[in-house]
Amino acid sequence: MACDHSKEHRSLVHVVAMNDTEGGPFTRWCAEIWIWCEECGARFRFVGVPLGLSAGQPTVSVDGYELRVPMVPVVPPRVHEEMH
Ligand SMILES: [Zn+2]
């Protein structure tokens, strides 16, 4: 019976930190996301997302398999206090 891709799925998320100047502080972060069917290995293409790379909106790779989502860190207050 053919897989209907509805049961188990796997995902891989890779976070990339970027800086505006070489050696400078990180100012931009991006989550790169891939998803596939655990049962048969079929990969999922993201649809309705513009191609390319953007710091201001989600984009997708040319093959459609990699969703790139810009994001910003939000430091929890408690953790921040413990560091001082
Ligand atoms: Zn499947």
C-alpha cells in the first residue's frame, strides 16, 4: 500500500547566526528547516514562500526543500539576572 505521508514525520532545523561585519557581534539569526516523511522518506517542499534569502521574511531554497525563517533571540529575564 502506498504511503499517504500522514503518520510520522521527521524534521531537521539548523540555526545560522550572522554578523554584519567580519568578526563583529551576531545581529541576525535564521532557522533552516527540512521535513520528510518518516514512513517512506518523501521530502516535503514548502509552497507559497518566495525564493531566496531575506533578513525580513521567510524564504525557500530554489529546490523548495529548505525553509529559511529569520528570527531574533528573546533572552528569558531569569537567565539574564543570573548572569550578573
Ligand atoms: Zn510517506
